Amino acid sequence: MSHDTLSDVLRSVRLRSAVFYYVSCGENWAAEAPDSREIAATVMPGADHVIHYHVLTKGECWAAVAGEQPVKMRRGDILVLPQGDAHVMSSAPGLRARIDPQWLDELKQQQRPFRIAYQGSTGPKMSGEPTNAIFQDDASPTTMVCGFIGCDVRPFNPLIATLPKVMHLAAKDGGIWNEQFVQLAVTETGSKRAGSEALLERMSEMMFVDAVRRHVDSLPENSSGWLAGLRDRFVGRTLALLHEKPSFDWNLDELSKQVGLSRSALHERFVELAGQAPMQYLTNWRMQLASRLLRDTQSSVASIALEVGYDSEAAFSRAFKRSVGAPPASWRRQQGRLATA
């Protein structure tokens, strides 16, 4: 597949990272994190969706999400929770902790990165101690760096829904990447150097992309979903064509001719893997591209309509309103207000 469809989507959905914690844990401890939807407005204002991640920099621990098997983490492991599920990090499986309702209020008053200490199940203890001092000689048996990654899910993000609840990137499987990311997380989270926060943000985004790629590589042959579609000879080629030329007047006949599969077989295979028909996927992807242009450029609605494949502004406006619930101009004004809030 010549066109990089995954990179297309990642660029379009505004992948971004922020808010970092240095967490030190005692002999017996448990830390419980709420569903990211409950804290998104505080930790990443303006993000449609928030992903949790944890980098274990010292010791061992367990991670548990409801409905999933507990995961044992060792130094150098990275845990990503793409759906933002509530979860428990603990010194042993089965432990629970209470979530302090004042926790978020305290975070708002602290300078990043935050230092948090856990001991037993009494909840987090925020520290005003300078963060760059805690890496000097932390005697805690377990330490980790934690953060959040945000992205858009509206109008269209085919990636997030196809990811599992838990992505465990074991240090032994990640090679030099895991080791470098862990070292960077420790060094930069404890540093007061200019640019440390921006560097961590970019590296966190790179870590997430690497996690997605490793997940794709590990998918069984009979997998379904958008990521499995990327690997499929026919669906992957169809996705590449739609992403490479979204404004082209595609139809099923032309797509089937381009990929070398009958109309009915292509339609069935695409629906099975991508969860929707090719033409519906194209419409959704056009709306995502249009939303980015509306938000990030000063281009007129008419010119954006042409750029994403519509012959008239009226037809585009109707399609956009069906997708996001508001006409393009109104949606653009709303996004501008959110950006300055």
C-alpha cells in the first residue's frame, strides 16, 4: 500500500499529549483512575477523547480494567488505555482504592509535572516539592510517569473504536524504543529545562503511534475492524485510494476496477472489515477533512466544499450538518469559541 492511510487519520484527528505525573508508590498501594470522560475537561480542555497511559520506570505493578485480565507490568513496560476506561494500578491484583473528589481541584493548582505519592488505599497525596528533586534518590519501590493523549472523534475517527481497551507494550518486546522512552520520561519529567514539556508531548504521541503499529502487527489473520482492513489486500488498497484522492468522484464500479475485485465482493469485504460501505466511509472521511479545514484555515465554505469533493456549497452544507448536527459556518464559530475559552 503506497498511501499511508494510518498517518492520514492520525494527522487529521489532532493527536496531542499533555499533563504528566511522576508517581511514587509505597510497599502496598492502589491507585484508581476514573473514566477519562469524567476528567477530560480538566486535564485536556477541548479534546473530544482522552487516552490514559502509564510508563513504569521502576519496580513492578498490576493494572486492571473491568472486564479484562489484570496485566503485570515490569520496569520499562508501557500501558496505553485507548478507550479511556476507568482502571486500577496497584502493587497486587484485586486491590481497590477510593478516588478523592478533591484530586482534580488540586491538580489545577499544581505546576506540571505533578508529583503524586500512593501508600495503601488512602488516595493520592499531592506534593509541592520541586519535581526535579524527586528523581535524585527516590527510595520508593515503584515509580511511574503517567499522562494523557487527546484526539478528535468527531466527525469521524475510524481508529479509536477499533483499538482494544488495554495495550500493553512490554519492554522485552519493544527493544530500544521502550528503553529510550522510559529514560526520556524520567529525565524530562524531572527536568526544568525549557522545552521539556513539549518534548514529552511529542514523544508521547510517537509512543502511541508505535503502540498502534505494534498492535496491527499482532492482529490475528481473521481479525475484523478498520486496522485489519489496512492489512487486507483489497480493503487496504480501497482505503488508500479514498484517502489519496478524497475529492475524486468515486463509485463502487471504479473502486472495484482499481483494486481488481468484483463490486459485490469488494462491498461485502469492506463492510465486514471497516464496518460500513465504501461510499459511506468516503462521506465520513470527507466530513473529517472538512472539519479540519474549517477549524484550521480561513478558507471559505464554498472552497472547502470543492476541496473535499462536493460540486456545490449547498450539497456540502447538508452533508456536513447531517454529520455533525450544525451547518459548516456555525460549527466553525463554535470551534473558535471553544479554542479561546
